[in-house]
Amino acid sequence: MALMTASPAGAMPITELAWRAVNDTVMGGVSTGRVAFDEGVRFEGELSLEQNGGFASMRAPLPSGALVEARALRVTLRGDGRSWDLTLRRADVPLRAGSYRAPVTAAPATSTVDIPLSAFRPTSFGRPVLGAPALDADLSEVSEIGFLLADKNPGPFALDVLAVVVVPAKDPVNADRAPVLESLEAAIAQGVPQFNAGDHAACRDTYQTTLTRLAEHPALSLGEQSLIREALADATTQPATDAAWTLRYAMDSVLRSR
């Protein structure tokens, strides 16, 4: 029986989760998708791009605290070679028509892959959401898991989810976040007047210096560290104005998870 760790105290078969299909019919599309149970959970149907459709998904609520001590999800899948998104939702982060997503390919041969929780990115209508908190900034709020197909390739599909296992964190974050938050607030207090005065390059440099120093801080979650590194990398290729906003969004994301 495929097992999912429900909490540090026990485990739960994934076939006992209340899986349901949520397809583009909720927005006027005509894609189909059905959930069935065999050796695991099977999701099959047909993706259609007609009537502005183009997605099919299955979702299930998670027990409270299911991922609190998690570092990654280990999923065992079998499919038809299509690219899916493993989705998670935080109850405290409203994402309109969205979720936190991480890509995963379901090959015809059964395969198992670890997906770090730091790899999940917030999306709304399929687009990244800037400034949203990292998924793993508060795992106690993760309330739903799902699998989403939206690869723009119409036709039949089939996915077998044979197991989803919670991989526990080896090094939980215990460090005090107060110095990190104070540094971010101080950088913003300095950068905002610089930006408003028209010196966008100085604002960018202020934010960049602070985020570079904090990027590997142990009080930040892995997702927050990854988000900061991505923002720093993106900022190096952007004009000063855009770079300042990119870095500010990353800072705001961490501050929202205080």
C-alpha cells in the first residue's frame, strides 16, 4: 500500500485521501478527468483546449500539520510521458486560480523522484506571483495537494500516483529571524527614499547588498534562500528600476512570513 506520512505520529494511505477532479469545466472548458483507485490513485481523461480550456487536475485536502517537518515530497509515478505540476496550497495565502507548483514528468516506466518543498513556486492563472511568501516559510498552513496537467497538448492522458512520501527535514530552521527582518526593514527604509528621489541604481545597490549578505542565513527557509538567490540573479540582467523592484519583491516575501 502506498503511504504518505501524515504527521510525525503516523502514516496514512494516499488512497484514503478525498481526491476529487477539478477540470477546466469550472471556467467553461470541456476537458475531462476522472479519479479511480487501484494500486494507487489513477487520474485519467482528455485534455481539450476548446472554449479557452486547457487544464485538468485532481486534488485532495491534507490533514492539519501533514508537512510541518518536511523537507521534500518523494513521489512515485507512472504515466504517458507528459509533464505535470505537483501542486500544494497554503490556507493563509489566497492565490486566485493558483497554487504553489513544482514540475514533474510521469514517464511510462514507474519512477520515483524527490521534489524539495523549496522548489514550489506561487502561481495565479499559471503565472508567477511576485511577493508571495515561500511555501516552506510556514508549512503548518499547507492544506491541499494535487496534480495538474496544463501542457497545452490536447488528447487523452493517464497518471498513476503510486506513492507520496514526506521526506523529513534533517536540519530544521531554529535560528532567530529577528535580525534578518530588521536588516530587511532597514534596507527598505534606506532604499525607498533613494528610489523616490530618482536614484534607482542606488536603491538597487542597497537592496542587493542586504540580500547578498542574507541569502544563506540559517533563519531563512530553503525556499526563502532560493527565492533570494533567484532575485539576485534576475536583477543582474535587468535595468536598475526593474532590478530594484525584483529585489524588493523578494524582501517583501520574507517579511510577510515573519
